[in-house]
Amino acid sequence: MIDNSSIEALKNSIDIVDVIGNYIELRKAGANYKANCPFHGEKTASFVVSPSKQIYHCFGCGVGGDAIRFVMELEKLSYPEAIEKIASSFNFTLRYSQGSSDYSNIKRVLESVQKWYVKNLDFQPQALEYLHRRGISKSSIEDFEIGYVGRSGEVMQFLGSHHIPLPQAAEAGIVAIGENSGYYARLVERITFPIYSTSGTLVGFGGRTLGNHPAKYINSPQTKLFNKSRLLYGYHRAKEHIYANKKIIVCEGYLDVIMFHQAGFKEAVATLGTALTADHLPLLRKGEPNVILAYDGDKAGRAAALKAAQMLSIAGFEGGVVLFPGGKDPADLIAEGKGDEVARLLRERKPLIPFVIESISSEYDLNSPRAKEEAFGRIKSYLENHSEIIREAYVSTAATYLKISSTLFGDNVKKEKVADGITRPKDDIAQLSILKTLLEKPELIDDVLDIVESSMFGNYRELFDLIVSGAAEDPRLVGITLDESLQAMSQEELMDMLKSFLIRHYDQQLKLIAADNSIEFRKKSYLIRKIKTDIIPRLKRGESVAYKNLLKEV
Ligand code: ZN
């Protein structure tokens, strides 16, 4: 069990903006942050995170809570699992009252395996020779803790002699269960590269074969600690340089990253055997760096760069693309001592949007009007995903590449405006404002209860009751707290609001009483007179009159 005081300490040390920011992109909006809700499909951002209140709320689907609740809901984890997940990604050491956590077991397994891998390398002349040939220096081997893993039997022997239970090794992604339900090592006969989380926790390995294995690179499988699709190789080492120099170099392989760092480009990272996807955007956004895509100049590299550049520019990133010429990867150039050339290529990177326009144009034979028409369609719809200002800035570039008149992009390029926010009837706003005021100033609840009762709140009756009973953490109330379109009132304003609220209610009662034929005539005229000549005038004079449902007295 995780110690309670340890959970409290964790809660105090984390910021909900960091926790949620690890999963989705948050944009600053006033005092809060906004995003498209990860729990329901939407195009407008109704998901709000409040740093001051340390809570989140979605105005679209109504979910809400604190950082731990978010991780529980999104990752489908139990409360202790979510705590462990957060603690691990923030390098926070939890205390346990008895036993130990799964994560500490996984970490222990990974760390001892890693030490062993590193030791193995010294006895692998072939692997050392390969690394040397690729230009990787001895100190880079040490800095990046490159190692070697031998045959499956050796791995099993190591685990056995170090008393590491196989189920734990399986959880850490080191072994897997085969067809005959026996365990086997996942990574064998490969050079190993340890993979760290952004905060520097060892979470898995990448492995490069030296033999003829069809898969040149293999990574550890997805585990509780290792999420390949969101991590970038080398990020924990590059982090401070990315923040300081406001740039990040995204390349394709581990060796590229290591060679970039070796040559002094310490902002280099790589995806983990996948293309760059939207899952990487939150991490890329951190520190607001200029994103430089440094890919191979071959066909696959070009196609990957085009996709990534489109995604990044549409997501509002600044950045550019460098394609390394002659089928070489950046690691080769650096190994050949052409660090200066690499620096020049990086400096002369093609900005994202012109790169996309040029790449799409180059896929077509622009002498053919039909082909030109198709290229135009693709570029036009790509530009339509940008703001009007950005679009206007690049229309002439596009027209030049396509050799067409820029007026063709003209008036047709109009973006449909998406209605943002929810429109509410005036009555609702009045009631919601009262609720918001009571949430912010609970000391006024008694004054309000002297005058009104929950039945007056119609659709919001339940919420009013919740506030009175002190249940402010209800997600719907959190929503009201965070709703910036609602204003909390001063005590005076609140009283005035309640009085006009009362007047409207009595007006309504008046109509109901007049229309109700079951009320005896004398009673009816008494009630009407009471409301018209006594209650409403008193309210209008500013007196506090406690609310009564006179229909109930009938
Ligand atoms: Zn939602």
C-alpha cells in the first residue's frame, strides 16, 4: 500500500498543467488552459484546466476532477496505479507501508539488465567495431550507455543468477511467453540503447542487429512504464538544451541522435521506431522550440518529412525541414567529419509551409493541366487548415510553385467559422451566476437560504442543493467554477439579483394562480391581492421577503 502522507506529498508537488500537458496539448486561455477534450470527440476546445484550482473540467461531456482522476480516467487505471504512474513520470519516490510497488520491481529489473548489457559490450569486438565504423566515440558509448545483449539462453541465465522472477522480467518487457508457454528473451544478439522517460527514468531498450535479422531495430514492448508513441529517444538529455536554445532536432534513428550530440547539436531526439504523430505534439510543444526535422533524403525520408511537416504546421509549430542529401543520414555526414556542413544544412532548413508546398508540387508533372489541378487541390486544402493570416502569407508561394495565378486561391479560400461556446437563455445565466457566487463565497449561503429555496432553481435545483450541502467537488459545480462567461457577484449584487429573481417567480405564481380553476374564489383573490399589493411592492422597495410557494398553501 502506498503511504497516505506520501500521496499527499505527491499531490503537493505536482502541477495539474504538467500532468495533463503530458497527454494532450494545452493552450493558455486567460487564467486557465484549454484543449480539445480527450474524453469525447470534439472540434472546439471545451476542456478547461485551472492551475489555480488544480482541477480540470469539460464543458462538453461534463467530466472533471484533479490530476489523479484525469490519469485514472484516461489511462483506465485504479487510484493507486494512477498515483504510481504520476510518481514515476515526475521522478517522485513513493513510500509504501508494506511490500513494494510493481513499478519499483520493473525499474529494478531494467536497471540490473542495463548494467549487464553495458558490461557485455566490452567482450563484443564485432559490436565495438561496428560502433567505431559508424563514428561513435568512446565517450558517446559511455554517455549513451550503449550495451550488448547476447543469446536468449544467456539472458535467461542472467535473470536466474540474479534472482529476477520471470513474470517481473516479462512486465519489464525483457522476456515474453512463447508458444509452448516458456519464457524467451525479447531482445537478443543486438547492440542495446537504453530509453529514458522525459524525466530520466529508464523505461525500455532499443536494439540494433549486427546480423542479417530482417528487423534492423527492435524496441522493448509497451509496458506500464514505457509508452513508445509519446516518448522521444534522447529527450531527457536534450531537454535543457531544447529549452535554452529554443530548438529541437527531430531525427529518425538512435545513431543520428548520438552523432548529433557528439558533434555538439545537443537538441537532437528521435522517434522510437514510429513516425512522428499527434501523440508527440505535447512533448514537442514543451519549451516552445523551433522544430527541425532532420531526415534522410531518400524516398521514405521525404514522405515521412512531408507528413510530419504538414502535421506540425497545422498544429501551429514554427520549424523547418532538412533532408540529408545523397542517401546519407546525418550520422554519416558527422562521421565523415562534415559537422560544418551539417550545421549549414540545419541553418538553411526549409520552413515547414514552403516545404510542404514544394514537396506536394514536386510529386506532379505540372505540365499536365489535370495533374496541376490535383496538386492545386491538395495544396489549397492544406492551406485552408491554417489561419487567414498564414494562408495569405503563403498563397503567392503556392502560386509560384504551381505556376498559376494566385487569384485562383482567392475568395474560395474561406474557412467556415466554428461556433464556440454554449449560448444560454438569460434565466439560466442569472441562476448560474447565483450558483457561481455561492461557490466562490460560501459564507453567503445562509443569507441566500433566508430568502430563497431550492425549488426556485428549476433545472439547477440539484446543483443548488449540492452547494448548500458543501459538495463543491461535484464535476458539474467544478464546471460552473471554471466557466469564465459567468461572473461571481458582490453580496449587494447578489441580493439585488435574488430580489429580481423573486419578483419573476411571484409574477409566475400570479399567472398560475389566476389560471387555476380548482382554487376557491375567495382564496384566489386573497392570494392575488397579497402578491400584487404586498409582496411584489415590498420586493421592489428593496425589502428582503422570504420566498413562499403560495400555491402550496392553497
Ligand atoms: Zn469532454
